[in-house]
Amino acid sequence: MDKAQRQTLDDQLSKRYIELDPDGYCLIYLDVAQGLICAKHFSNVINDKGLACDPVTGKPLPVRGPVERVPTCTYSGRTAKELCITIFENPATPCPISYLDHAAYLGREFGRAEAALNAGEPYIQD
């Protein structure tokens, strides 16, 4: 399989249905000045239609645009592995992720973010 075929497969897989994690979601970004991969975790509730909603207002969260909410926690690491260990293996803090597919997605995204950081390229979360 060549690069274009792998990209086509990846694009198709990104369109699959996934159930939202009732324990929340992460917004991933780079702090280039500090050389860090960062993830802000936000809580949410899932309504009867399967939409992620603000736990305070009960209103569906926007898919695009700025998030005007306070994160429950902000994590950072110099590498994807360090960030994963901080989030998933730290016995001092409870893991904010309850679904394995969500954890796998975050691991993939942290890897992509690390590659962008190393290459000096912008990172956009998938």
C-alpha cells in the first residue's frame, strides 16, 4: 500500500461512527515556545440524542469554533509517550478517559502532535 492509499484509508476510517466518551473530551495543541504537547480536558454529558453537552447548561457543545469553557485539567508533555503516561498511568490522579477507543485516538493524536512539533510544522487535531 502506498502513501496515497494509506491516506485514503485513514480518511475513510476517520468518518466512522464513534460513541462519545461520557467522561469528556480533550483539545490538543502545541506550546511551541516551551516545546510541549498539551491537552485540555473538558467534562461533558451525553444527551439522549448522543450529543456532547455542557454539564452546566445542558446545551449541545459546538463542533467548530472557540470553546468558552474552563478545562477540568490541562496536561502537557515533551513527547507523546510522556503525555500518555501522565494521563493514563499516574496513580495520583484519576484518568479522565473512560473509553478505550478514546484513549487509542488520543495516543494517535499525541503522536501526530509530536511529529509536528519535531518538524516545526503546525498541528491541527483530527
